Amino acid sequence: MSSVPKNFRIDSDLNDQATALLEGLGHSMSQAVSEAERLEADPNTKRYTDMNEMWADLDK
């Protein structure tokens, strides 16, 4: 699979918060974006339109 560079703008405070959170989890922003892209491309990934349903599944 080939890759292409992506650029996007994000609020600097939000970026700092996200970076700190991800680093605390042992990940980088790049790894998080790659994982989100992988999940989005996977047709078996469950999608939610209702937050209550999502939380109910997480509580299982």
C-alpha cells in the first residue's frame, strides 16, 4: 500500500492536549491517525449513531 502526506490545521491548545493524552497512552499523533484510518477502512468496524448505544457496548 502506498502512502501520501496529509496536512491539516488544528488549534494549538487542542493539539497539545491530544499529544499529551496520546503520549500518556504510549502513542503518537501519527499512530492515532493511522489507526483511525485503518478502522475507517475496515467494513467490520462497528459504527455508532447513538452515544448511549456506544456506552452500553463499552460497559459490556
